[in-house]
Amino acid sequence: MVKPIPPGSVTMSDWNIVVIEYEGHVVERFIGYCYEIKHFRFSSDVVEYDPVSNTGKTRSGSSYIFLDRPGKLHPVAKRFLDDFNKHPGIRLRLKYES
């Protein structure tokens, strides 16, 4: 089970944006390795991603700084996503190719 993390400043690598489709809704979330918690992090809904500055913001108020470009996920984040994708009625895809 993923433990909720309060909003803050997040430094992330080995990340991507996950597009989640369910019950007619589409949301995007950041997922990747978080340096502050030294584990993977699955964000709240993405409000903004700026590829020029490689930063983002989420609905919860967190600010993200990405150390690399979106692409291949951290192995633990990938396992979480693979398990999450098994839920019926939910369709997931990565926004950026790795």
C-alpha cells in the first residue's frame, strides 16, 4: 500500500507521466524515484509540466524538479504501475516513450 505524502518540494528521477483512464475520466500523474523519501512516488493529478525547465506542479500543491527527462521508470515504480494496471476498468499508459 502506498502511504500518502504531504505536499512539498520533490526531486525526482527515473520518472514519467502516467495517463490514467477510468470511468470516462482521464488524469495524469508523475511517477518515479523520489530523493526525499528514497523510494518511488506516485503524485496527485498533474496541473503543470514545463519541459523547458523540467519542472512540474500537482493538484496537492507539490512542486517537482526532475533530474532527467521523462522515460524509463525506476524498477520499483514500474512494479507498482504493473500491479495498478491489473485493476479492471483502469487503463494506463506512459505519456513519454522510454
